[in-house]
Amino acid sequence: MNRLFVILLLSLILTGINSCDNFLEMPEVTGNVYLDDVFSTRKDAEGMLFAAYHLGLKHGLPESWGSTHGTIASISGELTRGYSWHPMYKLVQNGPNIAGEDYQSNAAGSEIFENNWRVIRRCYIIIDNIHKVEDMSDRMKEFVRGEAYGLIAYRYMGMFYRFGGLPIVRQANNMDDDLAIPRESVQNTLDFILESIDEAYKRVPDSWVDIEPGDGEKWVGRLTKGAVLAMKARLLIFAARPLFNSETPYTREYNINFPGENEELIWIGGYSEQRWQEAIQANLAVLQWAKNNNKRLIFSAGEGNRNTFSDAIKDYGHGVSQLNGPEILLAYKIANTQVVANNMNMAYNFSNYVEVGEKAQIGMLTNFLRLYRDRDGGEIDWPRVGEAAPRPISDFGDNIDKIEARFRVDMCVPGKFTASNDGHANWNENMQYLASFTTNATVAENMTRAQEGRAVGSPTKFYFEAGARVWLEFPLFRLAENYIHLAEAYNEVGNTIEALRYLNIIRNRAGLPSISVTDKNQLRAEIQREKALEFFFENHRFFDVKFWKHPDIGTNILGGPKYEISFLRIGNLQTMDALVSYWDAYSFTGFWHPKWFLEPFLQSEVNKGILVQNPGY
């Protein structure tokens, strides 16, 4: 554990973040800086806080060459696996690597583990020292303390659903402190995160608008009470799901050897319906806060009604893309400059406004494409491997013409393009690496994959009506999540009426008709499908399917064969009249083993004799 908790002596060295994008456009603290110097002025103290925001909220987002070089969507069955040198590619192929050498920057799984402790230590330093700042009001100091507690809770929450029980750190340690901190139980870890959330909630404001005279919207994007409540709501949903909240731990169910005395590290100790009730109350609290603070689900038709197709496109598009929009409770904000060469832009912006980078191998898998319905909620007939011949391109055009609104916001496909940015060639016919094409008739006749990784098209989510804007504000919490989580929790406690109410609000907003399924298992499947579609590319699915113990996790989602739509075209044009036919083709097989329900700690840390490794590694 010593290497995790880098302790600073009297001349505390604060290591800054090497990055070309800044949180909230504020300078970061870099280089060798003394503790008293950092907290001698408000500007320097805020610099340290925003450095903590920058690294803290980037949990699971692309950063440098570590395990998150690429996006989590590449290991969740949503998008293809990327290039062979991407850590995500290796996770898809082989699963977690406890040695960490393949994933770089001290990662064994889907995140850079040591960054958690860097953020947490930095936040405790802020909590302990912010009182020293002379040119900051006491009121603002309390806000900052609240933000630091909130960032601690956010990082712990991410570790909670990656690892289970965790070492609990309550201070910025000194050299003479005992750093041999073992893992606590899942329950104790949950309780600690809830304590941190409560500390944050007591201190942060409802809104940062005009927080001080003349500020206006300068500080919009920092943690609010609404964001903290959303954190609590998500945390309690994960605690209630069957991976932790079950009669027996998953190790017994899947015959993974793990000592009984350590089961509390990966299991909450038994099933309790009360956990679902607590999740319901937490998610309702978010909606009540939103109602009182000018936040809302963007829904033109309103509850009880069904959006038109055009309104569904507009509402969903604004919901996921509108900067500081009414649906967003917290987003990862980077400097709003036309800088194209940063990891976030390179990972999410596939338009011709951004240089090519490494986008060529990130398209939507057919496995995920099949989840989208038509505009009336029906299934769409897509090609399958084993058909006698490619289908005419007119069949593809018909499917896109009838597919639901969210897909038209989420993706740009050849010939039909995207509804996100009509009239912008750089978002349509000039999109980078639009799909998997071939001009070779023999490839089409044999129905083999045309080009690896490009699949049916390129993502356009987060850039609705963005025009030439290259940056995004990645949504970390938005209100649609709370509606779907209420549907999930109400279904689990047997309240079908309320479950259908909240599920149908999201369906109707997307332009789909209401459903009236009453069977608990069938309704659960509908809710899970809706969650996948509404939160495509938003870093939910990889964790959701594991905590649901989804029945398809090893055959069609994380593991199992993956497929890519391919196209035969004439020449280089991407218009419908240049396309001839299309088909589905096998691409690769993803890794799955039940040990991956939780991720491993680096073996180098386990070898120190303090941390208990997760089961199966």
C-alpha cells in the first residue's frame, strides 16, 4: 500500500496533471509547490481543487496511455475493440491482467488504480488546509470542503462497483502514519461513501450561478447538492443489485474458490428488499431537488404523452449534448477552446473538424445495434451471419428510415448519415471512417468483414447541433438515469405501476409507445434494454450488466462472438446511390469469465501482504 499513498513531508510536493485540457478553464498546480504556498492565496488553492476535479471526474474517461486509452464502450459490447495496441483491445481479448504490463500506468483492469489515491489524498489536503486561505470567505471555504468530500465520494463510488470492499482512508497521511490499510467489507465501504456524500451535501450549494457578486455562470459545473444526491442514488442502486445484494456471493454461484472469511469483501451479506427501497428514496430525492432547482427531463410532450419523432430527436439530443443543459446534473468539463488534440475530443468526436487520430477502429457492433427498435417499438430485421447472400442496400435504407430517434442522434451511418448535425458535411458525408466498406465484390459475395472495427457507422452522440464545436462536456449524471433507476427499483419491490410509469416516461420521450408488461422478469428485461439504449456510450453498460448478472453477459455483451455490418460500395462516395449491398460478418470473440464481475487489484500491491485479491485472479 505504501506506493498507493504517496506521503509528503514538510515540503509537500504536489504533482500536477500532464494534460492539454483544463477543468473549468482554470490553471492547475504543477511542479514543486510548498503546502503553505498553495494555501496562501485563493487562486493557488482553487488551482489545487480544480486539479482534483480534472483527475477525479475523469474516472473511466480517456486519459493518456493508461487503461482508459480508448473508451469503456469498447469492452461493454457497444463499440468495436479499437487498435491492437489499445489497452481496451487487450481487455476485450484477454480480460484483466493482474501484472498490469499490458495496460500501462499501473492498471490491471478498466481504470488507472493509483489515480484514485492521488485524488483522494489531494482532497483531504484541501479539507485540512483550506482554512489557511486569507483571501477566501468562510462561506466559500465550506463550499470547497464540500467539493473535496464529494470528489472523494465519487472516486470511492467508482472503485466500489469495480472492486467491492476497499481500504478506507480518512485523512492525508503523514510519514509516521500506519499505511498498512486492509480492505474493509462491502457494507463498511458503502457506509463510508455515504458518510462522505453527507459531508459534501451539507456544504455544497444548490447552484453556483452568482455564488458571489458578479460571478454569473463562471462556476457552473462544480458540484451541487443535486449532483451529490445523484451520486447517492447511483451508489444505492449498485448496492441493491444482485451482484452484492443476494442470498449467496457470486463466487459460490459460479464455483470460484474464495475463502468464506473474505466473502464480506465481495458481498453485502445476504438479500434485503430494503436496499431497493433505499434506492427508490434516493432517486426520488434527486427528482424532487431537480423540481425545486430548475432542472428537468427535456420532454416536449410531457408525462403521459408520446413525443413525435422530430421532438424525440430534439429532446434526446439536447438532453445528452446541451452544455449546462437542464437535464445535466454534472458533466466533465474541459477548456472550451478549439483544441482538437486532446484525449477526450479524439475519443468522442468523429467529425472532420477533428484530426483523424485513432478512430478508424471504433464503430457500433451489430450485437448492440439489434437493441434499437423501430419508431413504433417493434423489432428491426437486420442481416445475420449465415444468410445466403448480402441484402440490397435498399433494405438498409428502409431500416434506418424506421429506426427509433435515439439511434439517429447516436450514430452516423453511410447514405442516411446523422440527425445530430443536419447540413454539416463534416458531421455527415465527410465523417471520419464512417463504416466498414469494401469495393471488392468477392468480399461481398463471401460476406466476410470488410474493414475491422468500422462496423455500421461512427458515433455522433454528445454533439447534437454542435456545428464546428469540437469539445464536449461528457455527462456524468443526467436526470434520465434516475427515471430508469426508479423503474428498476420499483419493479424489484413488486410495484409494477410505478415501474411502468417511470420506464414509459423515458420511452415516450424517445418517441416510443408505452408498454404494459406486468411480469417481473419480462419487465426487468425491458428496463435493462432501455437503460442500454438511453445511456449508450456513457460508461454505464459495462458496470450495469455485471451488477445485474445479465444472462447474456458471457455470450453477447462482454463475452461471446461480436459482429460488424459491412457494405459493398462503388468508388469512394458514401451516398446511398454509391452503396450496393450490406451483410453481417463475424469480427472477434470477447473475453468473459465470472471472475470479471469484480476487477483485480494489481498483483504488485497484493504481494505486499495487505490487500486481499479479488476472487479468481
